[in-house]
Amino acid sequence: MTNAPAVPQTAAPARGWYKRNEIAVTPWLFLAPAILFFLVYVISPIFQSIQISFYDWDGLGEARYVGMANYVELMDDSAFEVSLWNNLKWLLFYLLAIPGGLFIALFLNQTVTGIRIYKSLFFFPFVLSQVVVGLVFSWFYLPNEGLLNGLLGVFGLGPVNVLGDPTLATYGIIAAGLWPQTAYCMILYLTGLNAVDPEQIEAGRLDGAKGWRMLWYIIIPQLRPATFIAFVVTIIGALRSFDLISIMTNGGPFGQTRVLSFYMFEKALSEYGFRMGYGAAIAVVLFLIMLVFIAYFLWSMWSEEKGR
């Protein structure tokens, strides 16, 4: 019996580096443009602002290094103190949008007659620009012709100049900002309610849970992702408040409605400003405040993922 001739073994072609690492590398190739834009337009300006905050510069001439002088000046700046306190007011009262959005979402999640009309009415503020919201509330607060004073007159109350009163103006602007912010939180909670497990609700009903107990122990725990996002966007929105103030009061009356972002604009870019270094110092303080909240939210996300 003759042996069959052996078939020569051909070596497999060498695979390139990309083919060997395709699964690991491909996602980074898709992320590369976004990462590049983030580095150029977010991270780089942050470091540039920190650098500029150590200089006295008008934006055109030669920058003069002054060290921590801009930050020392902030400590004695009464306008900066007012802006900082106003930001804290925005933070505190803006959080009312979260429970407000939740209860509106719970109402809109019901099957009642005309629910689509209700959803459209509550969703409407979200699609309006902040400029339009500011103009609408400016007309609403008008001392003589405004709807607010018209309603107060029905109850025999005198006219109130909300935007002209230094003690009321900030709260009036915050109320205007709460209108679209509550609508945004409502959308987040409506999305979260669609993901609520009906089996848990049914089990709660069998155990006798209803009303507030059903909401607190069964529904709200399942809405934690929506609540987390609502907190993040609401706090960042409160700290970044600028356009409503610019439209409704332009920082007045007597500078009592300034916040840090608006005061930064006044010092760095307005007609009587052009103190780029001082404006950058205000921006750095605002960034550090935001960084505290962002770090806390990231830590919370990491802890939650680690606990799973």
C-alpha cells in the first residue's frame, strides 16, 4: 500500500496590529472626535481661565502678572458677595423643580380625559427659549399692566413692582426659571415612570401599600436614575443662570440680582469692564463650586455601580 504524499502546510498570514486589537480600539476611534472637541473647547479653556486669573489684562494689551491679587480683591468685593449669595438662593429654590416635576409627571401618567392636551400644556415651557421666558415673565410682572398685579387687584391687594424691588427681584427671576425647569424634570420622570416594574406595584397593592406609601416605598426607589439626572441638570442650571437675569433686570435693581456668571460677564466683557483677569477669577470660583457638585455626583454614580 503506497503512502499518499503529504500536503505542505502553509503558514497563516500574520495579522496586523489593528486586527489583533480591533474590539478594544474601534470604540475609541468612534469616541476620538468627541474627545478632541471636549479637550479643545472645554478642558483647554478651563486651564486658560485659571492662567488668565493670575493676570491683569484688558484682553488686548500686554498681560501683567499679579499673582493672587484678583482673588484677594474678590474677598472685599461687595458685588461678588451679593452674586455668591444669589447663586445660593438659585440653588436652594431651583431644587423645587424636582418635586414639582415629579408630581406633574404622576398626574400626567394617569389615564384621564384630555391627558394629551395636559401633556402638551405642561411640555410647552420646555421648548421655549430662555429669552422668550424672560420676556413673558417681564410682562407678567409689570407694575400696572401685568397679569400678576391684575390678579392681586381682584383680592384687593396693592400693586407690587417685583422686578423693581431689590428684595423681590431675585425671587421673581427664580420663579421664571422654575417654569421651564419643572417641565424638564417632568419629562425625565415621565420617562422613568414608563420603566417602573408593574409587578412590584402589584405586589405592593397585595401587601396593602397605596397612596403615599406606594409612592415612597415602591415608585420613588425605581425613579432613582431619573432623580439623579434631575438633580444634576437642575443644580448646573442654577449655577449657570445668566440669560433670564440679562433679559429681565440686567443685574438690577442696584445690582441686587447679579449671580456669579452675570458678574463675570460684567467685569470681563461689558462696556465698563474689560478686566479679563478679574472676570476669569470669578469664573474659576464658579467652576470650583460646580466641581464640588459634579465630583459628588460622579462619586455617587461610581458607588452605585460598585455596589451592584
